[in-house]
Amino acid sequence: MSTSPLILPDEWIAKVSRLSIATSSKLRGQHKGSHRSGRFGSSLDFSDFREYTLGDDVRQVDWNVYARTEKYYIKRFLDEQEMRVHILLDATRSMGEEKKWVFARQIAAAIGLMVLNRDDRLTFSYVGETNAIPFRRKGASYRKQFLQVLSNLEMASGVGSFAKEGIKVLPKDSTVLFIITDGLEAIAEWEQFFKRLPRFAGDVRCIQIVTKDELNPTYTGDVRLIDSETSQQVNVSVSNRVIANYEKARTTHESEFETLVHRFGIRKTQLIVEDGLQTAIFHKLFKLNWVQ
């Protein structure tokens, strides 16, 4: 199978490798990882002392404390457990503009590298022409394989609704779920999608990818517009009134989308393609405490 050049350049692979995913969700995985859970176990991360009770392991008794207090206390340690992160990528046609599609995959790649570098479990799926889950791995040794999976994805050309189909390709019981999309589906479809997410993850984050042209169109005169989802064409004479109507429709959709994510306890941010990876990762995501 032919391979495409990696979606992230080498210097960016090194940059994001120093970061990790931040979450306040409880870690419930049964496998060892690099994150401290709220449970007590046998890691080297000390938590506190408590008095010895019948049945406790006498090897945990702190004899230095006994020498000072003549009371038996045992040490408690925080258990280390893995974080389980899933990335769901929108690969429908509205994401198909080249710079938008490259940027979306770069964000997914950066997040995935942060997960794998910390020896946590990463799963990845997308909604496009095929809806398979192509990646499910744990550990830094799978970084290049994950980058290659994203690099080999063809242009976003999936038909249908990302919001309707996305729920079908989610694994259950993730610690953190990242949704990478442009958010252009109908609000009613997003509502049905968001209301079902709590069964899949306790910490859901939506990354909305947009371009400057989508926010502030620069078209003038007579143009032919093609609906990226349906391929239908329409001739439009771009005027101030047309731009104003577009802006009104876009603002209304954005407002309703924001209301939905807040209603369902989903964290959301908007990343502008032209701002670049530096701003997206080291300013926006870092400031939101999504990465650390």
C-alpha cells in the first residue's frame, strides 16, 4: 500500500510530543498508564496517611511515623491508570476544501500524538465514504502508524450527515472524546447527536474548524456556488444584501450551536485555519486547559 507524506512536519512532531491531554474526568481504565486516578493503589505517587485497621497490609505501615506517635499509620498511594481518548473526525464533503481538510487532520494528529506519548489508549474514527474505526492503539511506538493513517486519508468526500452518522462509529467508555468538525449540519441533527454522547464519554470537546472565507466571504459580482454536500449549483449575484443574509444565517446557526453545546455540557472551541497550528495548539487549546 502506498503511503503519503506525513501530515505533520518533523518539527511539529517534536513540539506536540512535549504536551499531553488535560482532563478532570475520573480515569476508569484497568490498565496502567501515566495519569493519577482518584483511586488508591500501589504507584509511587504518595497521597496521605490513615490509621492502620485490621486487615491492612503491614508492609504499608510507616515505622517512622510510629516512632514519633506510637500509633500505626499506613501510607496511601494514588493508583496510575490510563486515559482513553477517542478522536472523531468529520470527513464529509463540507470539510473538503484542501486547506481546511489538511488543518483538521493536523489537529487530529497533534492530539493523537499527545495521547500516545503518554502511554495512553487512543482510538480514532471518521465519518466519510467509509465509517470504519481504522486505529486503536496504546503507546508511543504507534505514533508513526497513527500519523500515516491520517496522512493516507483521501479528500473529505463523505455524503450524508456527520451528526447523524457519527454516533455509529464511537467506542464506549472513553475518558475524553474530541469531535473535529465544521459544525455545518442542521441544529436538529446536532441536538440528537449531542444528547446521546454521555454514554460514550464523560468529557466531550468539540473543535470547530472554519476558514476566514466562511466567516467573512470576499466574493463579489456574479459567481456560481456549488453545494459541497449535494453538488447542486446556483448562480448568485453577490451584493451587500446577499452578504448580509448570509451573515445573519451563519450567526443564527453559530448561536444555536453554542446554546446546544452548553446545554449538554460539551466544551467547544473554534479554530480558524489561517491562524495556523501555533495559535491553535499553543494559544487556544493551551489557554482552555485542554492540553498541558
